[in-house]
Amino acid sequence: MTAIQKKPRQTSFANSTAAAYDWREVARLIMISRGLDELEEKTLVPQKKVLYQFSARGHDLAQILLGLQLTNPHDAACGYYRSRPMLLALGVDLADALGSSMARAGGYSDGRDIGVVFNYPNPGGPAALPMCGGVGAQYTPTAGWASAIDYRTRVLKDASYSQAISVVLGGDGSVATNGFWAALTLATTQKLPMLFYIEDNGFGISVPSTFQTPGGDIAANLASFQNLHILTGDGYNPNESATLISQAVDHVRSRKGPCLLRLKVPRLQGHSFQDTQTYKSEATVKREWSLDPLPKLREFLVPSQLSAGEWDQLEEQARAEVEQARAAAEARPVSDPARVTHHVFFEGELQQRGGQWPEGYQAPAADSVPKPEGQRLNMVAAIRRTLDHELAVNPRVAVFGEDVGPKGGVHAVTLGLQEKYGDGRVFDTSLSEEGIIGRAVGMALAGLMPVPEIQFRKYADPAMEQINDCGTMRWRTNNRFAAPMVVRIPGGFFKCGDPWHSQTNEVQFVHSPGWKVAVPSNAEDAVGLLRGALRGNDPVIFFEHRAMLDATSARRPYPGDDYVLPFGKARTVVQGNDITVVTWGAMVERCEQAAQGRSVEVIDLRTLMPWDSDAVLKSVSRTHRCLIVHEDLGTAGFGAEIAAVVADKAFIELDAPVARLTMPDIPSPHHPLLMEHALPSVEDIAAKIDELVGF
């Protein structure tokens, strides 16, 4: 074992550390873990009752030791597909664990997700945060939980979080991912109470760890990393791993900063059941089995702490528990297919963990009728005033992102908010969009209302894995977890365009299940939609169009501190009889201008998920024509969805083809002349209206 730090200190394997563990329970749990693996591999997989199987053999001992150290009710851990032993140590029901592998009703996901993608709400105790199928996706949400521990301790003054910690498990292959480095940067720069537990088995599927980090030793390579305590050793040695895990947990609990613990462990089976490990030599396999922690644990405990008979009794007890779990799991039915569409969004039944609502949050009284006051505000001022008010009335709201602090955001939306509320609630982040959104996920899971900003729409692309995982969380955990938040994203054209700052592509978020999407075209709608999102129980993409932030046409009086606009309710901007024009965002202004002198009904959708199909169909059934205008590209743009619904539901009402007017399938051009040529212009819209009316 080696402790790598600036001032190396001797680390001994004190007997007091070993004595702190209930080794009988450790032995029982590792036997249960082995029994579950064996049952799946020898019986349930051949019977096709388990379709994805990942053995934890070799990883199990150290994980169990780690799980037993998580005792604070606000502790949380997030693992990956080989992390079942840790969940066993946290107390997960065996029938849930096995039934989830069999995709039966109940369990982790009600059969919706792979059984090795774990979650464990454990109300009142340490939670296993929802795991993800993507390698490295677990790191930044776990850093977000650590950030929430810090927030709840320092900002909310909740002393019960003062010794809580956040633990992330990852294999040696995951240290090459963006998520690992984003979380490491966040944890070390902010000195968060986070433990990085790296299980180094030497392979990422078939690729050696030397391809993931130089020399195959992430602990050695991070030796000079600031604000990071590093420990490394053998996870198959009971005394050594127990000592190192205790030291790592104690370091983080004592608020000395984050710790990275690398334990070398053998992967005694393939990556998954189907993996034959042909890439390993016989000598490698033989060496790995010589490091099996189970016989080493027996040697450690028998006869000094357990007799051989007691060990045998534990094995018999573990077999009985596994068999009982098998019977209970096989008795579970497959979930009702009619319910598979439930829990994409909040449906009235509270999730067990995540967001403000399960912790008793009650939103202030809302008013759907605006009460205009004062002068007309531009969208920048309206959004800022809304954030200001919600920060004032709800201490769980935290605003963060790149440059949102002293600078006030690149669009000045957050100007002055840090000065008013402090850098604990309005703060800058590192330049990592994955880190920003992943952090928000963990903070939301811990009961906060994070409001991350992504500076421009295109910059959200590195965070799309976290965005997708967040959106599907409620559904894939069958409403056990949810992560409500509001992601503010400016985008679209302004005085000029370019491929990096002027993209819209709202349809990508609409196509990410679980996200509500707001696209306000004016200050009043921005206030109502933003306030509803901040007080809601679902994740929301709040799109702030750059051309509308200071546009005269978008200015409105402030509608009041109680004004909330429901999602999925369109606004009729202009009434008319000859044609329905459906639009949103910056195109509302242009469609309104094109409608002058014509009998045109202009509908501003205001939200794309959900979108108000009823309002559109009702209008089309009266005007008998439909034109959809949007800034995004034509191919597979959201206008195609609207056109399909109109054609499907109102075909017999149409007197002309459903038409779309969009940008061509190109990035936004930079020069204003080129940009305006690509955008739907007022003249283009008016000409298309006339064409359809005269059809």
C-alpha cells in the first residue's frame, strides 16, 4: 500500500481499524454477492430470465467495506454496473436486487432499465444515486451531491449535513472520461466532501488500463494535483482495504477536502457474461484468481475471529437468503405494459428523492392573470427580476454557470444578483458544460433548485449525456428519483450569426424525454414560464432568444411577483380567418409583421414540450390552412411534428397543403446579409401566406 501526497506519511494497518468492522456481516454480504452472481450465471442467464449480467467477483470485498462506512443519513454514493455489493451493504432488499436483474415489477425500475443500473432511495438513510449506462456519467452528479452538502451546510445552515459525504465509484477505464475530469476539477477547486473510489482491475472491457492513463495508475499520475488527498493499495487484502477505506472516509468527513482512493482489484469474470476474455492470457487469468478476496477474507477471519464451522454456517445462511430472494423475485410479475408510459413527467405522485417537493416545499400562491406594473421591461430585465424574486423567497434556489457572478452573465441577465445574494447562491463555474449540468443534477437530487446557465445553445452539446440522463431519471427509476431544475440557455441569431453562438435546435431537447421546453417571445411570457419552472417539479430547458432579449417588440410591463404561466398553453398573437401561422421565439415578431393587412391568425406556442396542439387544431379547423414558421433547420425540425399532427388530425379541414418556412439545412451564417438570407424574413413569410391563401 502506498499513500501518495506532498508529504508522505507512514500508513499502518492498525488492528483498531479492522476491529471497527462487523466482519461477520462483511463475510455474509460477500457470500450473498457471490451467490447472486453464481445464480445469475449458472441458471438465470441460460434460462434467459436475466438478459444483462455483470459479475462483481473480485470487486465485492472492498465495495462492501466501503458501503458499511456510509452511515450518515445524508451520505450518498453513485456507482456503475459492477456496484451491487455496495448496495447490499447499504441494505438493499435482495428480492429487489435480483428481481431488477430479471426486469420484473418493482425493484429499481419496474423493468424499465437494465437490472445492473442501480438506484436506492433509502429514505432516512444513505442513498445510492441513480446510476447511468454511460461510462463516467456518474461522476459529476456525485460532485453535485457534494456541492449540495456544502450548500446546505454553509448557506442553509443545516448542521445535520456537516459530516455527510458524497462517494463515487468508477473503474480504471472511467478515468479517461470527461465526467471524471469535470468532477475532479469541481471537487478540488471547491474542496468538496467527495470521495473518488477507483476500482482498478486493469481492463476497460478488453482495453488495458495503460490506454486510459499513462502507466495505468491514475493515483500516481495525480500525485501533484492540488487539494486532493490520494491513497492507493490492494482491494483484495481485507485488512489493507479496510484501513485505506476508513482513512479515506475519515479524511472526507473531517472536511479536509476530497480524496481519491485507488484500490487494485481482480476482475474474476469477463466484462459481462457474454465476454469470453480471449484477450487475457492464461497467466493473467491465473494471477487474477490468485487475488480472489473471498479466500483471503476466510484466511483473515478463520480461526482468529470465526471458527471454520461458523464460516460454513454463514455460507449456508447466504445460500438460503439467495434462494429466498430467487423465489420472491421469480414470483413477481412483469410490470403492466400499459403503465410503461407513466412517470415521464410529474403526474401528482411525489418521487421519493430529488427536488424540493418531497421535502415539503410549497410554492407561494400563483396568479395566471398578469397584473402589469411600471414601465415596459426588456426580456433581460424581466428574467433578472424573476430570478431576483425567486432567490429572495426560496433559499433552495442557486444560480450558477460561466460568468454569471461579478460579470452578471454574457447577456447581463444575472447582473447584480451575486452582489445581492452572495457567491454561495450565485456563482461562477469552471468552463465545463458537463460539469455544470452534472453538478445541477446532484444538487437537484439533494433537494435544491439549481438554475444552471449554458452561455449559448451550441455549448450545451458537451452536456447532452447529463441532460439526457436527467430527463429520463424519473421514468427509468419508476418515480423513485427525479432531478427538477431550470437550465437557462440563450441562443438564436442576433445582429449576426455563426455556427457556434446562433444555433437554436430546440428539437433536440424536445426529443429528450422528461424535459419541458420553454421558448418565450416576450418579457411577460418569460416571467410566467420561468417562475412556473422554478416552482415546478420537472426539469426545464428555458430558452432565451438573443434577438428578443432587448427587442422593442418583446418588451412588456412586469406582470407581478405571483404571475405563473402554465406550460402547454399557446397565445393567439393576431386573430384572423384565412390561415393559421404557428411559430415561436424570434419568429413571432416577424410573423406578426407579415400578417399586417391580411386576415391571419398567428399562434405563439410559447412552449414546445408540451405544445398546445389543441389550440393549433382548433384554429386550423376554422381557417383551413396552416403555415409553420421557425428559425431552426427544416429537416426534422419541430415544425415537422406540428405538420404531421395537423395532417393527421385535421386533414379533412385543410384547403391547402400544410407548409413550413424554416432555415435551410445549414449552420447560421456569420455576415448579417448571409444570415438574413437564410432566416425566414417578413417578406418570405408574407409571400408564403399569400401563396397558401390563394391555393
